[in-house]
Amino acid sequence: MLVSAASQSQWTSGQFPDLRGPTVSQCAAVLPRNRQHMYICDPDRILNNSQAMSLNRQLRDLAVGTPCHCQRRSQCTTGISGTGTEGFHGFVVSVAIVQNLQMQVHSPSEAQLTERAESFCRALEGRWALGDCGNSVIVFVWEHYKKMIIWPARLAEKYVTVEERKNILSKVNELIQADQWYLALSQVIAELLRELNGEEQGKVDTGTLSLLVAVGLAVLLTLLITCCVCAFRCCGNLRREHRPRPIRRAVERVDSLRETVLKGRSQLRRLKILAFAFGVI
């Protein structure tokens, strides 16, 4: 197996080669004729040449074999029209493989490893910018810790949910623990092809959900008030003896309270008249 000069190093996202930049030559010993069709970066040569190119063909087939869900067709087009380099793609899945990542912790926990791997993927997503509308997925392999992460961008996450990613990784876990990276990645790519060709998983963002809840509560409150008003009007039009006992009591209490208020106002008015007559006011 060929080993690059960068092998044994601890990578950072800034040092890692760019699939769409001049450093793509570090990603593999053999590159496709059109470098825009390179989807795998393995600078530590964890895979051999034939394995890397086989997976790259799978990734290329996935890109052209999945639908484009971007708003504009141009967001799913690569190359220059009329030059023979123009291509049309749907979802773009890429693979990043490292032997090790740079870490500040010497004996990291599983949570710390996951956090570091996700941070690396997030940075690569921004640097590589393989999808113009959130239609990219990065499959990250951390060979030293036998760890694999599936990192979908915003649009792709609707087709490859958290639960689906867990299921995919659980299917290849035995291969990962046995360092069978080629077989594990080949199966993951096949699973992603199936998921990305499926239906979007229904999701409602927090803002939309809050708006729906607010509108629902407003409608419910309006209906409640309307029903109460109608009920009181209907009961008010009934004769006293025809009213249900609870309603009759409630009406009597309201009438009693109203009479008390009216009496109080009448007494207050008389006191004002007397005070004025005696010159108090």
C-alpha cells in the first residue's frame, strides 16, 4: 500500500486537501481525467488505488443518479456548456479519510471524538462547497479511532435523517471495527443512494411550528368565546323556569350583582344631591 508524506500526521480542516482546489492531487495517487469528478480524498492512503477509484465511480454514479431538488437547474450543473465538461448532478456525496485528527485531549471520550469529527466535517462542508443548495453529504472516516460520520447538508438532511444515519452506520459497524473500510464505504454509498432517491422526510421548522400553534390557539379561543356568547344569549332568552338549574343560579347571581351595583350608584347619587343642597360641595 502506498503511503503519502502526510501519513501519520494529525490533520486539521485547514490543512486537509481541497477536492475542488489545486491540492486535490494529494487526495489520491491516481485521479480521474476530469478532476471535477473526484469525490474521495484519502491523503494518508488508507485505501489502495483500485479501491479508491472504485468508490469514486460509485460516488460519481450517485451524483448523476439522484434528482436535483435545488430551485434552479444551474445549481446542479458543473463545467462549461459546449466544452464537453458540462455535467448535471443531484446530490453530491464525498468521502474524506484521515488516519488521525489534531486534538487537544490525549484520551478523548466518545462524545469528544464525535464533537471533533463533526466540527471537522462542518469545516470541510464550507471549504469544499460541493452542493449549491445544501445538497451535499460528507462521509468521514477516522481510521485511528475506527469512527465514521455521515454529515448531510441542510437539504440532504431531509432525505437522510438522524435515525437513518444511525441505521446505516449500525449495518457497517462490524466492517468498521475490522478495518474493512472499502467494504464499509461501498455499502454506505449504496445505502445513501437508496435514501437520496426516496421521499423527503416531512419536517417543519421551529418558526413555522410556532406560527401554526399560535394560529391554532387563536382559532380555538375565538370558537370558545363565540360558543359562550351564544350560550348566554340562548339561556337569556329562555323563561326562568325553563333554564337549567346551574344556568339559572349563574343568571341570578349576575342579576343580584347588577342590582347591588345599581343600588350603590343610586345611593351615591342621592348623597351627592344632599351634599350639594347643604353646601358641602
